[in-house]
Amino acid sequence: MIIRSLRRLGVKTIFSLSGNQIMPLYDACIDAGIRIVHVRHEAAAVFMADAWAQITGELGVAMLTAAPGITNGLAPLYSASQAESPVLLISGDSPVGEDGSGAFQELDQVSITRPLTKLSLRPLTVEALYPALDSAVAQALAPRRGPVHLALPFDLLTAETGMAELPEAAANTSAAVLDRAGLQTLAELLDSARRPLVLAGPTAARAHMHSARATAEEALGLRIIPMESPRGLKDPSLGALAEIIPSSDLIVLAGKCLDFTLGFGGKAALGKEARVAVIDPDARMLERAARLLGERLVLALEGDPMAALSALRATQTQAERNAWRARVDEALRNRTAKGTSAPAGNALGPRALCETVQAFLASAPDPVLICDGGEFGQWAQAFCQAPARIINGMSGAIGAGVCYAIAAKIARPEATVVALMGDGTAGFHLMELDTAARENAAIIAVIGNDLRWNAEHLIQVRTYGPQRLIGCDLSPAARYHDVASALGGAGFSAHDAGSLATALGQAADSGLPACINVSLGGEAAPVFSASMQSATGH
């Protein structure tokens, strides 16, 4: 019933690592025609489900076994939550009939996952299974989207339902009706503003949202700017946007949570004069905005942000508004770095590396870009782009790059998927290149190898001095590209822009999962704006 219900919902791929308590679900996938992508670590399965949701706009499904299986998947569950990805995490669980008896791998899973999900359930009867699944999927896909968790006891998975057919599919829930008075106020605020900015949340950055966002931008005569980086206004993808935000007279937070990435709404980040309007499906975010903004909050509208913006039309075109939009666009394009430093010796710099990759992406069919975290990840986000992109996201987690790339390639087999990561982050899930080989997912992983955890290295130098460096060095003997070859893929090394360009072409021609190990001069992440120093050091 569980697997056939998922198939009816359109699920064709599940990311998983096998285990005792989920074997009944594995068996059911055979008859349902659902593909299981079998990974090497449980965290990878959840990261892949997250990436699937981001790339396709559909429900991503991960399936893990009990206790150590589900707990191995917790960190990427947090990432999926922060990325607003509709992920269904199914876990096996010890039998209901053995609750409280010290069963094998007995664990109160839902108490652990509840803070990380929109909904976490453990059905206790066969009759409760389908309603729990139905509720979980509905919650995952409802605005604000996010992950959900179902813990399924083994004795329920092996029971008979007594049903000849699946239960009736639930009707699609209609979106909440937007308040007419609130929409009218929003329209008046936008029409009267001369220098408006609309900052959107991570969902607006997804490829399947591009069309809706472009339509709303055209209708309103302004730019809708998604924010999905843990660096907030210091996100290199946003260029010098932070410098002009204080000049805005109206800031609309369209599904963008007011949090540390916006300086908690302080005047240093959002300016002293700007009025702020908030559109959000979560009443708690509206309450937070009211608490942090006080009198500067001119509108709190509950509902789907893109639906609200799409319902409006600009009533007039102002020359000053057009000049402001041009200024915003110029700020977003700005790549004039402040306080630049050159890599040591003749080492290839991160900007040159990224520009070489970008030239490759520009000529590749259907390019998809994956950017991991860390200092090198910020360079990648600044100087590489593609119509579809996944970054490490608001969680600030690192190490998911290979996992994201594999899921993206499985979702879009004809795409050219390139993942950029540092040598530190590569260590988390490099073994998933074996998964890529088994699943014929010919990704290209580019490792910027500066022989250290560069973000932490720079923090130590800045805060404690170069004489107090500890725990940041990585081995110069490590040959990450040889790992790819040993796992059935293709490995290449590069030391300058020319050899990197050659390796990218060879990797693409190989038709195999590929890893390019690039010698890199470590540099601090680029900064294109005079935004505030983060209290957390990033």
C-alpha cells in the first residue's frame, strides 16, 4: 500500500540504503516499478532526495532503516528544511508490538526528527498508515515546502491491510485564499515606491520557478531576488546588492525569512528609511517580523508569496523606477572584489578556475551547476552560473556536492552536471562516485585542491594569528582523481587553466562519472559589498 500509493503520486525514484526494517518496502518496489538508487551512506540518500526536489520541483523520497540508519540522515534533513525542499523521509522502525520491551534498534525517532521537519509521524496501526502518508505528502508540498518523516514499524509493514484496492486518492488541497485588503495594500505600496526591492526565499531560486518569477517581474516592473545562501547579503552570487539595499524605500520579503542573513532586520542591513512588507505562508514568520521590525513593518500578509505577487500588476511606469531597476541589475552583476589577494606563487587562482569551468558550462548541453560550501564554494557561486543550480543552501552544510550532482543527473540524464567543491568537502561523500558508476550518472566533479580547510584556516589567521594555525592542513599526497578511477569512473588532474579545460573536455567525452583534481591557490571568498561582518564568522 505504501509503495503503490507513492507510485500513484508519480514517484518513480527512491534514494536509499538497505537495512532489515525496510526490506518489505524494497520488495514492493519491484512490482510497482520504482527505481531504488542504492547509496553508500544514509546521509547521501537524503541529500539526493533534496536535490531531486530542487531540480524537478517534485517530491523527493529517501528511505532509511531504523536507529543508526535514520540518525545518519539527520544532517541532510536539516539542509532540506532550510532549502525548503519537499522531501519525504521514510524510515523503518522496530515493531509496535515490542514497544517498551527493548526491541532491536528501538528509538523514539519522531521526537528526534520533529524539530527538523514540517511533520513527523509514527503510525501505530495498519489503518493509520495511509492517512499518515497522505498527511505527510500534503504537508511536504504545501507552502512553505519542506521535509516530512514517516517512521514505519516493521510489524505494520508485514501486515495485511484487508484492502482489495488502494484508498481513494486525496483531493488536491487548494491554496489558501489571499486577503483582498492585504493584496490591495501591497499593490498600493509597490505603486507608490520609487526604489522597491523584492527579496524571495529559496523556493523562488528553483529552475521550475523561473517562468513564474519572470512573469511576475515583468508585470510589476521590478526584480525579484531569491536568497538561498547562508552568507545572506554577503552571498557572492548577489554581487554588490548589499551596498544599495539601504537606498531602497520599500523592501518586500516574499517568502524570505527575516533572520541572520538580513541582519535580523536591523538598520545596518536594510537601511534606516525603508518600509518593509512581508508575505509569508507561515504565521510565525509574520510574528517574527512584527517583533523585529516594529513600526517599520507596513504589511504582514499570510499566503503564498509568488501567488500574491502574480496577482498584482503595475499601474504606471516611472522613469525613476526604471533607473532604480537598472541600478539593482548592475549591483547584481558587480564582480569587482574588495580587498583582493593573489594566490601564492604561480598557483591557479579560484577565479581563473571558475572562469574556465564557466566557459565549459556555456558550451555544454543543458548545463546544471552544483556548488558545495566553503571558501572555494563561494568563488564557484560568484563566477559560475547555469539555468539550474544547487548550492549548499541556508543550512551552511558542506560535503553534499557529489550527492546533489548524482541526483541531478538521474533526474535529467541528458544534462551536463558539474559539481565544484573543495578538497575538504570532497571527503564527506567521495565514495558516492561508486553510486554514480553503478547508476550510470556521468557527473563531473571538480575539486579545488588548496591542501587545507581554507575557511577555518582564514578564521584562525584573522582571529588568532598565523602562528596559531591548527587542524586545517590536508595531505598533499591525496589523489582524489584516482579514487574516481578506482571506483569505475574517470580521473584527471590539472594544475592550470589550460590543463583544466582539457580535462573538462576529456571528462565529458568519457561518458563516466569523472573527478578532476585541480591544484589551487587558496584565497578568501570574494566580497563585492561592504556588508556587515557576520557574528558567526562566515
